[in-house]
Amino acid sequence: MDSRWLNGCPDTTFGDVHMDLTRLEISRRAALLTSAAIAANVVNPMRAFAQETPRKGGVFTVHYGAEQRQLNPSLQASTGVYIIGGKIQENLVDLDAEGKPVGVLAESWEASPDGKTITFRLRKGITWHDGKPFTSADVEFTAMNMWKKFLNYGSTLQLFLTAVDTPDAQTAIFRYERPMPLNLLLRALPDLGYVSPKHLYESGDVRQNPANLAPVGTGPFKFVKYERGQYVIADRNPDYWRSNAPYLDRIVWRVITDRAAAAAQMEAGELDYSPFSGLTISDMARLAKDKRFVVTTKGNEGNARTNTIEFNFRRKELSDIRVRRAIAHAINVPFFIDNFLGDFAKLGTGPIPSTSTDFYPGPDTPQYPYDKAKAVALLDEAGYKPGAGGTRFSLRLLPAPWGEDISLWSTFVQQSLSEVGIPIEIVRNDGGGFLKQVYDDHAFDLATGWHQYRNDPAISTTVWYRSGQPKGAPWTNQWGWEDPKVDKTIDDAATEIDPVKRKALYAEFVKEVNTELPVWMPIEQIFVTVINAKARNHSNTPRWGSTSWYDLWLSA
Amino acid sequence: MDAIKRYCRSPAAVAGLILLLIVIAMAISASWLYPHDPLALAGRPLIWPFSNPRFPLGTDNSGRDIAAQVFYGARISLLIGGVATAIAIAIGVLVGAFAGYYGGPIDTILMRITEAFQTLPNFLLLLVLVAVFGSTLTTVTIAVGVVSWPATARLTRAEFLSLRNREFVQAGRTLGMRDIQLILGEILPNALPPVIVYASVVMAVAILLESALAFLRLSDPNVASWGNLIGLGRDVLRVQWYVSAIPGVAILATVLAVSLVGQGLNDALNPRLKGR
Amino acid sequence: MRILSLAGRRLAASIPTLILILIGVFLLLQFAPGDTVDAMMAQMGGGDAATARELRHFYGLDLSIPAQLGNYLWRLVRLDLGFSSIYGKPVAVVILERLPPTILLMTASLSFAFFFGLLFGVIAARAVNRWPDTLISTLGLIFYATPSFWFGLMAIVVFSIYLQWLPAGGFEDIGTIQTGIWRIIDIARHLVLPALTLGLIFLAIYLRIMRASMLEVLNLDYVRTARAKGLDETRIITRHVLRNALLPMVTLIGLQAGTMLGGSVVVESVFSLPGLGRLAYESVVQRDLNTLLGIVFVSALLVISVNFIVDLVYARLDPRISVEG
């Protein structure tokens, strides 16, 4: 752990740090080494405990930080729903420890050579929690009426899905108008492939169905109770289709909106697990040193995100590429990461994070390292010389209101840019207001938030760059910029079936957008898990927080 | 003057005045002691107070000098406190005086309006106003003033209801004094003591409302205010509690000063305390 | 009988105010950037335009503003508070579910604050400008000036983590659901710190007002007369002084109903209590108009009734005042 970050060296002044980049590099390496050491410690907690036999029983208490409007993952794709709904309902396919697709409700699959037909063979003998059998009719219903119609990102993914044929109870054939790369679908289904019971949803509006707040699924835990504003309870499913699972008796999700209060409850022994960076950076760093807890990014590699700087091209200054590059060069990202984000973030290299083994093009794409002199030179060259009081022009920065890191980042951006003569006014908004102002009204100069990478660039990444996005669609290209070359690369990659060619196309994409820089994504983060050290079989897949926890158990 | 002598007789009131003057002095001297932008990056984040002579009160989680923010924050708090209180008192006293004195339909109408503002919990109205009009310093100040006037109105009205039938008022009427003269010249000075004490309450509430907004991250992030610092310190409350504690103490001291002064004024202006 | 007719008249007189408030808040929120679908998108972490359009139609947000307002008022006339877009349940049900914790919290805080404010205010006034007065007044001011959220968090650190005397949050223990008397004790334990946190500010207010008002009254002529008559000091206080000194205090209770709900937003957030305060904050942030207006409606009724009772008590305390004005 980099103690420099925690306490501050009394004898080092700010000037030293800013100028001495070599020392920074060395210490950053040291920080990475120590964090790697910590990571290695928990890389495979199972290795140390492989000899133990799972203990049956126990209650696992989870920190539920932001209450959602409903609990059905077939209708809403977000970690806030999976943390509960993912234990009760199951997906067709999930990710295994290496991040490769593994069948859950589906046993096997195959794609036709033209990529327009994908057949899933479903597992036999699975029943819903109310006793009715799980069949391909449920898959057909969910795909056509929920994934395609209402599921965020699901509707884009299944845009060209025309029908799901069900020749028998164990077969579901997905028919597409345009070729669907099999590995894209398989990578998307863990998040976008949860199945709901047709017999409960077939009459009436699926969104108004009471089962959305009392879900019925096939998963290892059965829904018991939801006290709005307080807790959700689910009990062990004795008829679960996997033998000898689950181990836990009960899971309780406690609603705690205040992060400091959640940390207090963890320390008081009232919580076992806080998912998805649910505590403050400072508390997470502190609990990392407490033997009772394990603090790790393992198990969240599938939920990588990048911090963004979004440029509004409608501002004349920002439409000039030299200005955008100057802004990037003016910000000392490694310094920010080391001093403000601790071990929980690293330098990003573009829209595809390094955790994406299938698509990460490597660090050799256009980058913009900290270089204040270069920033000043570019701004001068673009014709924006400092005027009265050293100001060249001022900008309004809209930060998204979620995440402590965004708030720290926006302050740091403000401080850094004021040093090159660009004063920044930070404009605060709440969630709905932020989305409206940035993605609908375009009432911003700079915006910063999170870009969530969902295992495949085609799901929620390329929309940040593809032109033609409808006004008001959040987390899409609303910058007033478009590039037909980039559009073509994106479209080709979305329908390319050959995985090797696809990866190359996305590498091309990253190169193009890093050169043009309509959005800068300089920081890469993975969510952090804080969990009771007694937990076993945790963090064993890249999206562990969202999986069904059928193998989770608590030691004595 | 008699009142000043009476004021000075109370050690608490004098202490309060001194404390208030210190806060005002901090506000005035801020740009002289800390010529740089208090929100600029000054050093490594989360340096402890008294550990580095450059940062006597340490740095916050954005690497900014806490002492500088405390000095500049005095300006913002006094500004918000003063302006919002002025707005609230002005509206409230006028509404309450006329309602209490005249009674009847004027009272009914004014009280319905007051009730309208009061039935909406003031913090909720504040949240709605900030959600609608934004989180800049101006909107926050006006919003705080706008949600604070009903209490003063009610208090003033209660005093007026009590006083308007008193002997000295009746005497004034007999002497032929006009309503306005009676309201402003005779009754108001007697009605004011609880209002003055309450004005200090309003000012304290105004400062605390702004800090609550900052706690919920809804205040203006572009100025160095104590509330913003408390909100920032919320994320490091357990270990680096000083980031929230120091501005909290500053707020406490200012509110204390304002209240002691208000109390001292009440005791000084209250003629019936003569001789105690 | 007279009281009933007065109550009826007061309620009838309040209806226009009620309508005005509801229309006012409705229109005000229309100007807020973003609507409930934007807030929902923010929460979901993703969404496309088609989904957004569908949702807007579903919530009736694609109608014109007058049409929406008209719909709302028409439903209100039939006492239908509408459907909550956050919870997918009728607003009335949502509010009723969240009412008990808030009522309990507010009652506990108010009782604590009123009782101790009265007690200490009287003590301070009787010992005016001597050391008990200074001590009590200063302590009161310190309590007043302490931001409630900071006090709450520190209280959790001290009492829940280090001393482990009291729970760190929540309304009741959910590991083991209690019944009967044990449930009451369990809930009471969970409410100690929140009630203390919320009540501390009001304690300070009551203290100061009581003291100021006592001082005013203690020097009035009729008190001096009573003293001259040789009556015992305590008797003077309780029979003559207190009655009049209580007038501003009683007025304040009427004022505090609304303020407490506002203060409970922060306290409920720190202690994770499932009350109306947090619900109100959520409905502002998520632009759930129906729920927000429902809460406004309910709190309006609450404040109106409390103020009415206060005026009645007031008239009883001071016979020179008549309720009809």
C-alpha cells in the first residue's frame, strides 16, 4: 500500500512532486508492485482454502446501496438489479473463471455459418420456484417481449432478432435478419440474457407485473420478502437444479444509502459484503488493512469502467483538435490516480479497457501524457492566447453525480486547466438533471462521467462514437461530432463473424478515436469488493457480484 | 447609551461579539493572507493538521489548503447567513406585523400564504428550488432566505396579537396616532426582542441549511464554503475526520457568536431587565 | 361543538392553500431539468432512445403540462394520490408504509427537545446571568450549532462501533424478527441515536426561546405584584409565569412540524431509516412527481392540524386572545 497516499510525507513539498516525474515513475512502480502483491494475495483465495469442505448454512448480509425500481433483470440491465435479481433468476449463459461463456440455463449452442441462426439447447429438469417447468417457451417469451422491447442495451443487441423458434421444450432457435457474431451474443447474454417465467407474465403489461417486485426464477435462492427502504430477503432453494447447492441458508440485502454508515455497519459486523465500490475510497483503503475483510478488484473484471472527458464540439474552441489534445496534455493523470484513487484505478489507454482479453488492442494507441509545456504550445498555436488575468477562455464542466471519484476528478481537472489559463466552472446536477443537460439539451462544454464496458465493445462502447444517435439517449455520441470512417469501422465490426478480424477492426477503431479524441478516457477502474474474510468461493468469475452465488459459503 | 452598557455587562454577550469580530476579520483578511485561489491544488491530499508547517490545518481530499478554505469560507457563510437572514426577516416581519395588527381578512390572507410556505417542509422546498434553479451561490442564498421567512412572520404576528390591545397602544390610539405610526413606532420595538433573538436563530439555520445542502452535494462547488468542505470530508470521516471537523467547528463558532450577540441584544434592549 | 365548527372552518379555509401549494410544486418541478425517465436511466446505467420513449408514454409524460396537471387534480378530487413511478405502487400505500418510522422519530425527538428545553430554559432564566445560565445557554448553543449529520456519524462511531451499545442504523433487527414487547424495545434501541441527533437542534431552540420568554414575563407588573403579595416563588412560576412564557414555545411547535420533516431527510439518510424524509428526497431526485405531491399533501394536512391545535391551546393560555382573531 502506498503510504505516501495515506499520510503524506511531511518533508515533501508539492513542487517536488510536480516536477520530479522520475521519482513519480519509480514510486508508481512501487505502488503497482505493492498493489500487485495485494492482488496476488487474493488472486486465488481458493488456493489457500482448497482443502476446506464447504460448510452448509449461514446468513449472508449484503450492502444494497441504491434501491432500484424493480428487481427483474430481464427488464433492467444494471448491477443494482443483478445484485439481487441475479440470485433468484438465471441467465442462459454466464462467464466462468476465465471469462469464457459457460452454460447455465442453456447447455450448448451452435451458430449457422451465415450467422443468422443461433440454436440453444436448454437444460432439462429445471423448474421455476413455483414448481412449473422451465421450457423454451419461457425463453421465447422473454426474448421477444422483454429483451427486445424493454431491456436497456438488450433492445439494441436484439434489434435484428425476428423470432425465436421452439420446436421442442429444450430447443430455442434465435433467428436474425443480419449476421449476429456468436461470441458477441455469448458475451452479452450473461448480462442481457436473464429469463422470466412466461406463465406469470403473459397477461397484462410486463412492466406493471407484481412479479417484478417479487421475482420468481430458477435460481439458487427463492424470493421471500421486500420491505421497501429496508431490506430484501431470499432463502435457499431446496429444489435447485445443481446438486449440492446452494450452501447458504439465506441472503439478506440491507438498504443503506450512506457510504460512511455502510462502512460503520461492516465494522460493527452487521454486513458481510459491500459490492461495486459501495464504500468510500478512504474506508476501502482502511478496511483493506483489517484482517476481518478482503478488499479486492478480483471478481469485477467484467465491470470495468473508464472515466471520461466528453467534449462538446458546438463550442468553437473544443471543435479544434489542438485544443482537445492540449486539454488532455494539461492534466497529470498518473499523479491524480496515485494521490486520489489509490490502488483502485490505473491509467487507461482508450475506450477498451485492459481487462478485455478478447479485444484490448494494447497500449500502442495514440496517448496524451502529461506535458504542460506542450499543452500551452498547442493552445497558443490554435490561436487562444492568454488575455486579461491569464485567461484564454472559460468552460463549464458538468460532472455526473455518481461516484466519489468523478467528484475528485472534476476538481482536479478544474485545478489543472486553470493552470494553463482555462478557468472551469463546475455545474452540479442530480442524476436526472445531468443526463438531460448533457445528452438531451447539450448544455455543457465538458462533461465527465463513467463509461461502462460490458465485455464487448458493441454493447455499450461504440455508441459513444457512432453517429446518428437520437437526441436524449444517454451515454451516446451527443458531442456534435461524427466521422464516417469511424462509423464504418464500428458497423463492420458489429457484424463481423470471424473473431480475429473483429478484434483487428476494434483495434482500428481505438486508433481512430484516440487520434480524433471526441471523448477522452484516461482512467480505467474496476469496481472494488469489500467482503467478510470468512466468505469462500467469492470473486471467482469476472462478474461475480452479479452471478447467482450458488457456490458461495461462509466458514465458521 | 444605556443599552450598550447593559450589553457589556454580560460576559457571554461580549465574548460572542469578540468571536463574531474574529470571524469577520477572517473574512476580510482572507485574500491578504492567502492570495492564491483557495480551491487550487496546494499540496498532497489528506495531510494532517500540524504535521506540515505549510499547511497548519492540513489539506483536504482534493489537495487544497484547509486553512485557506476556512478563511475564505468565512466570507461565504457570513454572506449566505447575512443576506438570507435579511431576506427572511424583512419579509417575515412585514407579513407578521400587518397580519397581527389588523386581524380580520388581511390576517387570514397573509396567514394562508404563510401557511402555504410552512406546510411545505422548508428543506424539501429548498431541495426542489435547488433542483430547479441550480446550485449556484446566488440561487442557494435566495432559496435559503425564501424558505426561512414563515417562522419570523408567525412569531411577529404572535407578538402583535399580544401587544395590540395593550394599554400603551390604546393610549396611542386615543392620542390620535395613525396605524403605521403605531405599528412601526410603538408596537414593533416591543415586539422585536424575541424576533431579534430569532433572527440569530434564522442566521444560524441559514448557515446550517447550506451545510446540509453541501452534505448532500447540492451546493455551489466553485466557492470555498465551509459546507462544501464538510461534504467533501464526509468521504473520509472515519480516519481524516478533521476535514469535516474543522469547518464544523468554524460553523459552530460563527453560529455561537451570532447567537450570543443576539441574546445579548435581547437582554440589552429589554427594558424590563433593568436593575437585574 | 364550537371547536368542531372551528375545525371545519379552518379546514375549509385551508383547501385553497392546499391546492395552491400542490399546483405550485407541480409547476415548479416542471422547470427542473430532466424527468423521471431521465432519473430512471441514470439509475439503470444505460438505456436507448426507444426504451426512453416507451417509458415516457407509460408514465404519461408525453402529454402536455396542463393535461398532466388536470389529470392529477382530477384524481386528487377523488382522493386518489396516483401511482409512484419509483415504486410501482399507489402513492398512498408507499406513504403509509414509510409513515411509522418518521412519526416515531419525530415524536421522540420533539418530546425529548420540548421537555428538556422547557426544563433547562426555566433553570437558565431563573439563574439569569449567573453560571448555571451561562453553562446551559452555551451548551445549548453548541448543540444547536453542530451539524446534525456530523453529530450522527460521530455518534455511530462512538456508540455503535467502539462501545457497541446501540445499533449502527436501520429501523429494526432483521436477522431475527422480534414480536411484541421485544420488538418495541428493539425499535426503541434503533431510534435512540436518530432521535437524539434530530432532537438536539430543537432542544437548543426551545431552550433559548423558553429562557427569553421567561425573562420577559418575569418582570411584568403582575408578577411583581404577586411577589409583593408574598407568594412563594415556585408558585409564581408555575401558576402565573409559565402560562404566559409558554406562548412563544407553543407557537414554535406549530412551526417545527415542517422543519422536522426537513431535518429528518438528513438524519434518515445517515441512520438508514425508511421514513418519509428520505422518501421525499428520493422523489425530488428521481422526479417522482406523484410521490412528492403526495408527501406534500400529507405533511400539509399534518401541519394544518398541528397549527390548529396550537391556536386552541394558545387561546386557552392567554384569555386576551380569541381564536377567531
